[in-house]
Amino acid sequence: MRRRPAALVTAAALLSTGLAGCSGGSAPAGRPAPDAPPKATTPAPRVPAGHAPTESFAVGVRQLKLNRDGDRPLPVTLWYPARGEAGGTPERSAPAAAGRFPVVLFSHGLGGRPEDYQVLLTRWAAAGFVVAAPKFPHTGAGGDGNPLDVLNQPADVSYVLTQVLALDGKAGDPLRGRLDPERVAATGHSAGGVTTIGLFTAGRDERLDAGIVFAGTALGVGTAFAGAAAPQLFVHGEADEVVGYAAGKAVYDAVPWPKAMLSLPDGDHGRALLGDGKALRVVADTTVEFLRWTLYGDAAAKKRLPADAARGGVATLDDHL
């Protein structure tokens, strides 16, 4: 293995400190995040105008067993729109609903599991999105908890995306013909937020059209946002005890593309994401409208977004979309 540049060693050390309390191996040999000022290469979202589904779907769930390079096991939970009556619990291996659906990747926090976020992620699936959520080998529940491995995770997510999109053309797969590879978003919480930011900076995956960062920071991945414009939604509690609100806001300020930040004045590091309370309902509704706009090109969803964010007075929205 090549020796890591000093800048990356420093970033990794900071990352270890900054994420020690997140969510309840070795660092990569890749290059450090560049320090150049961010530049947008295109001025607007690239998804053509369209309309998101108006109905709510039943939700199916299945598992994929993936492994990157033979030593990075990445079990993936897939939640997807399914046939049947909406509103029930996810049904394992349920037949997929008719249509072609955008793909949303989700990265968990330190010590987390995809199923910890099931309430939020199944709401996305019920709204017409296929959600793919890997469990990372070191930062997931049951791993060694090494926060430095977060710097390997953007590449993990890109690998997972390639494998998931391949299902669309795989003979006999239940999701064959159901995935839209031209409409993809990356999302994540805490360490998964770092992972998501990395997918738009040092580890830019050009297949991504949008991102949602929950309680994230740029430690280790930088703020040199690159490539085609990809709208970003940041969600952060102002009382975050792990990743300070100012740290998340600084990354948000560096985004050179259409963006918005949903701030929860009484919000902590994101425990609301793990329940089903008032704050989660606002977060779920706001993120669904954001995904409808960015992945379906639904202009009406963009117009509804500020009202969803303001409902109940639990959050404020800085809107530059």
C-alpha cells in the first residue's frame, strides 16, 4: 500500500475525532481532497421536466450480498415500490410495481444499520423511489467502528450503485426494467453524510443528479464540489452535539449549485431520523418533495417544498434551489 499523504493523515485524524459519537481498517491510500475553490460546470439540474407519481405505493424489501474487491462485504437493503395496497409494512420480495423508478442511495452513520432508518427510507420508497442502503464493513453495527474507514465509503457507494443499476438489465431479476439509471441521488447521515459529500467532491460520481446530507461534515473529503450541477439539500439540527451546526453550514455554504438547508432549532445529531415524530414527518415530507423535483423533474414538488419545511414550526428552510 502506498504511504498516505500528510494532508490525508491529518484529515483522517480530524475525522476520527469529529465523528466519534456518530449514530449510536485502515484509511485509504487515495489522494487528499483538493483545496481549490468549488466550481459548477453546468448551471442547472440535468433531469428533464416531468411529473412524480401522485399515488402512494406499497413497499417491498429485499437483500443483496455484495463485496467490493473481495475484502469489503457490503450487504445492501433495497426498499422499492411494490404492487399491493399502500400503507402496510414492507413485504419481503414483493413484486415490484409497474414503472421505472429513480434510485436513491443511503449511507448510515457510525455504528448504524440501514434498518435503523427504515421509517424514513420506506417513505421514500412509497413515494416512488428505489432505495439502496449498504451496511459498511467497518462503520456499520458489528464492525470495528473505525471512523477512518469512512474515507473508503464513497467508492463503496459507487460500487453499490453499479451493481444495483445492473439489476435493471438482469434476466429474471424482480427489478428488471424497473430502475431508471439516469435519475440517481446519494444521501446519508453523519458518517454517511461525509460519505455523501465525498461523492460530490474528491470521489465525484458523475451518475449522481442530487444529494441529501443529514448532519454531515466535509472532514476528510473536502468542499471542492466538482462536475455537473447536482442540487443539494442539507438537514441539520442546531443543537447537534456531535457534528456542530456550524460545521454542516460551512459545507452547505461551499456548495456552488442549487441548494437548500433545512435547520431544526431543537434538533440534535439526528435521533429524530430514527423515530416517527413530528420532526421526522417534516424531514420526510421535505426530502420527498426535493427528490421528486430533482429526480422526476417535478416543478410542482419544488413549489411545495417550502410549505412542507415550515409545517408545525419545527424547522426553517434556507432556499436557494
